[in-house]
Amino acid sequence: EHETDDMLEQIWAEPYQNRLGPEDTSALLLARDLDAMLLTGDRQLRKQGEKQEVEVHGLLWALENFVEEEILKPKVAAEKLELVIEQGALLPPKESQRMISKWKRGGF
């Protein structure tokens, strides 16, 4: 409990625009307490997770792992990534395009 209080104090000490909302704070606390990975596309949540030494990854990492583990076929992963980009997902453009190109060629 003491660690949770310390973590909450640290999060709420951030400037207002950098603070996490209650949902993100809960996700971070749960990931830390369960020693679990946190999957997010939120920059502030990623930063706080890294400060708390929580393993944090995003959508590109997840898709890449799905392809490598043969959960998704490369071309399907490319299509899904293009779809989320079309819907407004804020992802690194160069890395996203590199992965789409590789997967469309059938590469892992």
C-alpha cells in the first residue's frame, strides 16, 4: 500500500496537462501490482509506466509479435495497421510504413 501511495503522489505531482486520468492510473497500478506488461498508445501513460519500471509496449509491437508468432498473417497485419491509421491512430509514420511494406511482401 505504501508503494501505491508513493506512486500516486508521483503521478499527481506531474503538471496538470501530463497527469493520468483515473482509468490510466488504474491500468498502471494493476500492471505494476501484477508485474504485467502494459499495452498502450498513450504517451503520458507510457512515460509513467517507464518511470514505474513497468514493461510498456504499443500497437506496432503487438502486431509485430502477432506476425512473428503466426497469430496473424503478415498481409492481414498490414491491412489492420492501415485501417487503424486511416481511422486516425497516431503511430510513428516511418516505422508504420516500413512494417506495412514488409508485411505486404509477406515478410516477418
